[in-house]
Amino acid sequence: MAGGGKFDDARGSLEPTARQGVESDGQDPETLRLLAEELLVGTEWRETGKVRVQVVTRQREEDVEVPLARETVEVERVPINRPIDAMPAVREEDGVTIMPVVEEVVTIHRQLMLKEELHVRRVHATEVHRERVTLRRQEAVVTRTPTAEQNPTGG
């Protein structure tokens, strides 16, 4: 404004306070006062509603297949029936464990006789086992309840 002005904080407007050529604060009529507004912005927390969370467990039946490993042994008796001078050790040949079985035989002199050997083989087998099992799963159920302020029919 050419004649100067007064800033009113309450209304946020610029009102003239003096006529042209005369300033109320005694300044030169050629001097313009510049005013500025400042804005303060803030936030506040307000309850707008409530939520309720429930955990629901659901069950379902499902077929599952699980490989089951099994190991069995086969024992083969191999007759030897020959005299030996010392007790033979347990040994392994081609994945077969050989355990000597000896017995003392009464003769004019005592002598170890290799009566037989046990040939033990490991046999690996895998089979599919099918069984019906119950699996459980949880879900979160959220229910929102608005406050009276947000509910237009609530009053």
C-alpha cells in the first residue's frame, strides 16, 4: 500500500493506518514497510476407531509322501570245514563283512577248524509311505469399529 499499513495478526490482513504522505511511525513517506505472514503447522492424535485382531486356526487334511529308508541284512552261511592254525580276523570283501565261526574239535591233537563264514550284506531299500495328516494354519482377522465421531448414524 502506498500510504503504509498495519498488519493485524488476528485477521491476517493488511489494513491502512495512515494517509498518503504521512506515516504514523514518523518514517519517510517514500519508505514502504514490508510485512510477512508465518504459518505454524502441527498435528495431533485423534482416535478415529478401534480394531480387534483375532488369530483363527484352520485345519485341513492333506496327503503327504515321505521316503522312508530301511536297511536290512542278509546272512549267508558258507560251509568251510577246514583246519586252521589261528583264529581268523573279521574282514570285509566287496561290501560284505565276513565273520569266521570256529569250533574246537577233539582229535589226537587240538586244532581249530574253520567251520563256516557268515557273509553279511547290507541291503538298502527306499519305499514311499503315504499317510493322511492334519495341517494347521493361523490367520489374523481384523475387525474395525469406528468411533462415534466418524459414524454419521451414531449420533
